[in-house]
Amino acid sequence: MDRRFGSSWRHALGMLMATTILAGGASVALAKDDGDAPTKTPIKHLVVIFQENVSFDHYFATYPVAANPDGEPRFVARDDTPTVNGLSGRLLTDNPNGANPIRLDRSQAVTCDNDHDYTDEQKSVDGGLLDKFTILSCSGTIGLNYYDGNTTTAMWNYAQHFALNQNSFGTTFGPSTPGALNLVSGQMHAIGQLVFINDAADDLNHGDATLSASTITGDADPIFDDCGAPDQAGFQAKGGADNHNIGDLLNAKHITWGWFQGGFAPTQPATFNPDGSVKTPAVCGATTTGHPGVDPGNPGDPVHAPIKAYSAHHEPFMYYDTDANTHHLPPSSEAMVGKTDQAKHQYDLSLFFDAMEDNRLPAVSFIKAPRAEDGHPGNSDPLSEQLFVVDLVNKLQKSPEWKETAVMILWDDSDGWYDHVTGPIVNKSNAVTDALTGNDCGTPAPTAYLGRCGYGPRLPLLVVSPWAKRNFVDSTLTDQSSPIRFVEDNWNVGRIDDLDHPGGTPEGQQAFDAIAGSLLNMFDFDDPPHLDPVILNPITGEVVDGD
């Protein structure tokens, strides 16, 4: 991937530094951050690539066996490759959903976007029978279908050469925003207060209990984001209390970090009045395109016309009034990327590549692709996603910092794609929006935050690192908050509830990081790291250099 947003961001950097003093609260005190803070493992740099809308079976149903038809990239696994709990036998020939899952080939990479609402996903589980997934399909029974290693070739090759978890779940049910919030905080509920405007209330969970009305279960944009839509919501401090996230824990220990997202740099910077109030908000109008097609010489797929790069409801830190970079201000200098200043650790994607080239990666980096390459059906696809992920991982493997780096690749929700495994219910809820029957979400404690029924659907999780186990399939129970559990333990920063509930956490209110499964079984820290890179072709996903 070229650094397609680099020039716009550097232009914004120059222009907005001149207006920083006018921005309300922009004169933020600079903290002394340390990108090489002590760690419990050899991992000094964690890169979390957070993609969109994939169930485990949708990408890995028949792993490691691919159909290998003529004209598609081949995948042939090593003899010692472990199998996964995927689709086989009657699940393929007599599926309980009344139709059978069908392999999608490379020419079918572009699909419609299935229903993946919090309530409807629970209905599809049907008390553990997993036989109602056709209600989620956006066309016919397409929601049951899956890809194999001839389309999701890169992901299968990363599993072949590194570590794949087959027992990881969405922390709760529902679409992108709950997944993103759980990734960074393990919490979808407003500890302080939840504010919203216009129709955002339709995206909230309004149950019988007062506590449930402050839980985000839908995709309302963050209210603190200039580039969000009119229907917005967000967490706001009240009476000294606030929702907290992994960024707050890292800031307290002066550890460098950042969220880097495609299209975050404004195409029209915010302007300010002499008194510091906003005159015109920032506009994020950058666009990108997706995969050019199977043949690199193909002039282009008309489905992949330029689309808006930035999605506000995919940026979880913008929901917190204390953390949001509302006007998409650049850092005060490129050297400050990862450190605390006016950007509040929220950056354009181009600055991650700048930091990598300059060998100054933050300790923790969250990566969000531009919409055309994030894998979300309807605006992206597996081949476009592959372009983005492979380019980034290839570059990281060539970096001097690779020897101390781990990449975690995971997804924000299932998009309603079928998966034949139901996760354990580790958090109970009986709000009016909860629809599980039989083995349902149970009876929560009287003090519980409702609308957080989970675990939700099974999702893939990969670890790519010199320290990752090779050709390994892990069955440790994990979820979307497991990466921040790794951060908390590796950098010894404490837990989210240490800030949210310093006096003790009432039953049913804890953030999910406290119970998240460990990812350490996907690593081998006893033996020397495997430093030889595994370089993939971003067009085909095939290995071009490596063992």
C-alpha cells in the first residue's frame, strides 16, 4: 500500500499547528513517554490490526484443505498442519439451517452485507441450535457460505506459518461499534453518562432496567467526532467518573500508543474563531479503492469505485470525551506520534508507516484500514482486505523492530456469517433486546449492566510474530478484549476496572478484560525467535519469500 494519505496529513500538520492555540483545550501538557518501557515478554511493539465482519467458519471452514480450482492461487498445507473445528460431514451436506454452506470462489469476493444486529444475531443462535442463520442473510442463503485458501489465501498462509486461534469470540453480540469498544475497553456501558443526539437512541439498548439504557449495542457515530454522522452517541465524564480504556492505562505509565486509521487526516481542517470556539468543523473526505482484480493487469472492478476512507463508528476512542481528537488535529510534530499532545493518540494511518520507517513505532498500535480495504461486505471484500494486511505485515517484517514485534489480526463482528460453534455465556443480560432462548443469557445480578450478553459469535484471531508458535492452532478461550489483556499484563498497567471502579466492581459491571482469556499460548518465548520473514504477494496471498 502506498502512503496515500501522507501528503494530506503533512499538509494538515503544517496548517493546524498554526491554529492549535485557538482550539479549545488544545494546549495539552506534553508527557514524557517511553516507547521501550519494561515488558514481561520480549514483545516491545504490539500492532493490532482490527478488520471488519468475518466469522471463523466464513474464512477458515475447511482449513487447511482448499479446493484449488484452476485459475485461483493454490494452497497446499504441510503434512503436519493441524485441522480446525470447521465445517465437515453433515454440516456441509445436511445443515440444520435448511440449506447447505457453499464454497465461494475468488470471483465471488464481493458480497452484500448481512444483518448483524445485536438482537438478530442472538435469534440466529436459537438457544445453541445455530439453525436460524438464514434470517441474517442479505440475499437468499448466502450468509451460510464460506471462502477457502484460494480466496483468503493470505490469512491461511499466516495461519500456516504462525498461530491461529479457533476458539475466539466476539465479546458480545452485535455490529462494529460494540466490537471496537470491547477491543479498547472491554466495556460498552456508560460509567459516567451516555449522551446522544437525534436518532442515536435507536442504536442503544433500552431494557427494563435503568442501567441498560446506557449500553451501546448499535453503530451510532461518536458525538465527539467532527467527521461523524448526525446521529451520534458517546461517553461523557460526570461527577468525576468516566469510562476508561486501555489508552488511559498506558498514559498513566507514560507508554507510547496510538490508534491509526485510514482517512483520519481531514481534507478540510477545522477552523476556529478568535475566542477558540469552532468556526467550521473538520471534514474527512479522503477516498480509496479496493483490489484491482484477480489479474494484476485488470483495469479494475467497477464495484471498487473510490469510496470514503474514514468511518467514524469504527474509531472507538472518539466515543470518550476525555480521549477524542474531535477536530482531527495532527500531532505537534512527527516525533510526537505515540506521545501525549493535541492529537490525543488518534492519528491518520500514514503516520504509522512514517513511524515504522523511522524505527520509532509506539509500544502499542491499533490499526484500522480505510473502508475499501477493511473487509466489510458492501464496501470491501477479502481480496481488498488482503492487499492492506499483507502490505502492512510485509513492511513490518522488513523493519529492524520486527524482532520485538507481535501483530494480532482480529475482526470486529461476524457480519451475520454462519458459524457452527456457540460460545459460553460469560456475561448475563435479560434486557428487552436480548433474544436467546433455551441456553439464554441467564439472569443477571440486580446491579448488572444489561445489553452486554456475551460471548457472541466465533471470530478468527491470528498472531504473526517472530515469537509466535509455527503452524499452530490454539484452542484457548479468548475474545476481543484479550489483546488489551495482553497489553495490561505485558506492560503491567493494571486493569480497566482499576479506574472505572476503584472502590470495587459491583457484580455484573466489570469490564471484560478482567476475565479475558490469555493469548500467551500462541507464543513461544522459550526458544529463539524465527526472524526469517514470510513475505506474501498482496495480490494473490501466496508466499514469495520464506519457509
